[in-house]
Amino acid sequence: VSMCNAPFDALAQAFFIDEVTGLVQHADADAQPAPQTAQRELVSCGQALPGWRIAVEDAAGAALPPMRIGRIVVSGAARMSGFMQQGLLHADTAQGLDTGDTGFMTEDGELFIAGRNKDMLIVRGRNLWPQDVERLAASQFDCDVDDLMLLQTNDVNAPLLLLMHARLASRGAQAALHAFLVRAFGIALELQLVPNGFMERTSSGKKARG
């Protein structure tokens, strides 16, 4: 991944994100994260352009202070005035457009996107990003992250399900990977090998978790 011909590693900043409170800290030597805190490497999207406003809000629509995770809402002169539904034009009365993304603002107004709202899993009161589990699993198993998909069933008390492409079966060590992930994230987890084409994708190529 690159931005302006610069590698991701050169642009990324490390943060501690509390999975319960949504509090964000810079991952420096002085930070003292809570036990339920995940470390994420994210790239700044910059500040709002002139004439535009970016806000981070909680589920009730209240504005959140800097360094708190929430829903990203944008507003500006070019925002749509309405939307079509069943052939009828409906006025958009919202104060801003919910982008469908989750993230936070820094004290100087820089925006960091942590992920998509619908991707986030809630596990016993914790906010868990499936991409974090998949990336760590891929690095430990030495495979491509696209060979893995973390899902949550409709039963919130059931273990999370990590799908693994069947071609990984020959590598063995699934039991060791399972134990490592359970220790790393403190979650109940099941691993399941699936055939080619089993992991569905959206029309834009993203993993279809819903």
C-alpha cells in the first residue's frame, strides 16, 4: 500500500485503542494501555478541506472529543440535498453524512480511519476488528491475509469462526495458531478449513462478513 509514492510503513503511526471505552493513545514509551487495548498502525487522512467539516460521533449522534473512536460524519456545501427511494425524492435532513467508517480525530484535526462500522465485532462488550485477527494470524501462519476470514455468527455466545483456505491444510500447525490467537486476543475461537470460493466477496472485492 502506498500514498503519494511513499510506503505505508513510512506513513503509518502506531496507536493504542481501548476496545471497551474507545479511548485512543499514541503508542509511545510513556503510554500505559489498559489490558483490553489493541495496538493499530494507521495512516492519517489529513485535515478537512476548506468549507468542509469532519466530526466523530457516538451511536447517539453526540460529538466525541479528540482521540476517541466513533462514527465519522462529514458535512459541506457539496453534500447531497436528498436521495431517491422508490421513485420519490426525499430531502436529506441529517446534519451530516455518515460515511460508514469508524475512526478518530487528533487534537490538531487530523483524521484516522480505523475501519468500517459494519465490520466491527462486539465480543463481550469489546470492540474487535476482524482485520487485526486476520493480519496477526497471517503473519504467524506465513500466509496471505486473503486466505483468512474472521466471522461472528448470530449466536453472540458462540466462538468466533476463523475460515482458512483449504490449501493451508498441508502446513499443519493449526492447533498452535489457534492457541496463539486465543492468548493474543482473549477470545473463544474456532478454525475451519474451507474450499476455494467459499469466502464470499462484495462487488468491490471486500470480504463479505454479513
